[in-house]
Amino acid sequence: MNLTWKHRLVAAAALTAVTLVAQAQQEIKIGVIYPLTGPLASSGAEMRDALEFAADVVNNGLKGVPELPFSAGGGLPGLKGAKIKLVFADHQGNPQVGATEAERLISQEHVVALMGSYNSNVTQTASQVAERDKIPFLNAESSSATLTQRNFKYFFRTTPHDELFVKNAVEFMKDVEQARHIKIASVATLAENTLFGNEAAKLQLKYAAAAGYNVVKQVSYPAKTTQLTSEVQTLKAANPTVLLQSSYSEAILSMKTYKELGYLPDMLIANDAGFADTEFVRTLGKDADYVVSREVWALDIGDKKPIIKKVDELFKARYKIDFTGNSARSFTGLMVLADAINRAGSTDPEAIRKALAATNIPSSALIMPWKGVKFDETGQNTLGAGILVQIRDGKYATVWPFDLASREVVWPMPKWDARK
């Protein structure tokens, strides 16, 4: 009896070990580092939803969108149906926390790759850890241009960066001048003072001045500030025709302060971020109207590219909100990373890095209005593109490039006292 009992115990232990190994082989752990608490929690929640949606597409499929990679479901065919498991970490908007979480995900969770981190300054530190440990890092949203100027081998960015976005804003201004027969007399910038805002402001000065615009003021404010009165008073005194603004969650505070102090330029051209968060329109209502923002995604482009509307409808049915430019980029980033892991046919980080470097995804397989995804030697996607949208009646309408526009831009913005 004892021998039989012992044999059964050994057999059960062996079976359990085999089962655990089999389960481990069926699970591809990807670490994702985003702001899940703090001022940027609403943006983090939207991106988390998009990442979970993308993982579910790979693991379980998505009916009605055969042109979307992995929509048949069943996991990664290159790894015998292995499923993606996302391991989330909250960086709280803190670069040091982001680095610490990257270390934890690599050393304790044994992830095969990392994604993140929305905030450019957090992406900077977290990706340094990944580079040191030779773990691929896929960045889907951070736009600071210098992130792909560090000679990293394991860092890949799918989104276009601020140099392109700033160029687009200046091109838009020139196109409006020509189309409307107007003259933009002056420009000012307002930016939060982390990597994202500081770099954007430098690029805005560079490209606006090169285009012949008079940059009358550059104003910076502390990230996560709770008041912008003095900064807005400074802008009001400078009286620029156009304000170029780079803000995270302070985008809402700035608009409230503009209205309180009776200030508006002829046009506010925002650098996405807080202006793309659904809380911006939800909180401000009609006061959000007429702001122009650079973007990478807009639902109205789905009229010309049906995959955008198809996937958005399925996303909205599940999460009760449309994609935003932020969450659409997150979704796309994970799909690109899944494609690379599948082609690598391996969880070896070096094999995944090589597969990412060889990525060549066509426009038809993306929910973005891009030409595709293909990385250069710096890890930057060379096929991305930007658009500009204007908020009208609480919705983002594409206004530039003009050939993609669903509505004509309202220029100038109506002053506060002229709005109904």
C-alpha cells in the first residue's frame, strides 16, 4: 500500500511538473509599463484597455475583420498557438518608478519584451534598463525625438515623433495662410517641463522661426502643476496669433484658466497628449471646441479606410468608448510586437530583436492612417504619418492634410464671449 501510494505521489508530481511546463510554453509574458494611477490614470486606463483588446485578438480572434493580423485567433502560430499574457506595471508618471518596474518585470516576471511608457521621460529610463539587460522594448506612444537618437539596439518606436509633428503643425499654418489669404503674425509656445514638453518647445522654436514666424514667447510650467494663472497672463500679454501647446493632464487646467482670464489666440495647436484624452472633452464640454491638435488617428478616416471603423466598433462594444490616438497607437504597438514574436518563432530576446528589426507591415494590416511599419537602424518606424484634427461639437474631425479632411478648419477660434 505504501509503495503504491508513493508511486502515485511521484507520478502525480511528475504530471504536475509536465503540466506546468506545458502551460509555461503556452504563455508569452510581455511587460507593459504605463501610468495607471495619478494625474494620467485616465490615459493609462484607455491604453490598458487597448492593450488587453489587442492581446485578446491574438489569443481568441476578432470576427468580421479578416484583414487584421491574428484575427483568426488561436494564439501565435509561429509558437504552436502560444498565448500572450500581459503583465502590467504602474509607473505613476515617475521615471525612477518606471525604471524599477522594468527591472522587476525582467528579473522577477521573466518577460520576453517590454512595452511602454506613454510619458517620454519614463520611456527614457525604462528603456535604458531594457537596453542594459538586452530585452526588446517596443514604444508605441512617446514622441520625444531623442528617444531614437541614443544608438540603442533593443528600442523600437512605432509612432512618429515630435520633429515630424512639429513640422506638420508649421506646414498646416502655411497651408491655412495660403488657403485663407491670411497672415499669422506671431507664435508662442506653452509646455510642461519634462522631456516631452521641453523637447517639443525647442523644435517648435526651430521650425517656426525657420518658416519665418515671429516666436514672441516661450513659456514653461512645472509638470503636474495645479495653477497656470501667471503663465496664461504672460501669454495674454504677448498676444500671439497662434499658441503651440504641449501638455499632459494640465491641458484641462489650461483651458479653464484661458476662459477664466478671457484669453484665446486665433488658434491653439496642441501637441496631442492631454488634448487627446477622452477626459478633455468629457470635462470641458463645449469649451473644448475649436482646439486643433496633432494626431495619428481619427475615427472619421474610417470613411476612407474601413478597417479603422470595423475595429473601433468592436472595441467600443466592449469598452463603451472609441479609440483615441493614444489607445489606437497602443493597440497597434502590441500587434506589431506580436507579429515580431510570431516571426521569431522563439521567446529568445535576441531573436525577437532581430524579428523587430526586419518588420515590414503594410498599411492594409493597420488601424492607423500610415503607410505601414518598417524600422530604420535607430528603431524608428519610417512609415508613420501625422494628421491634425479639430474638436467640433465634442468630436475630433480631421482637418489636415486637406485631402484627408472630413471638415474645413474653423479659423480663427471664436472668442469666449462669442460662443453660444
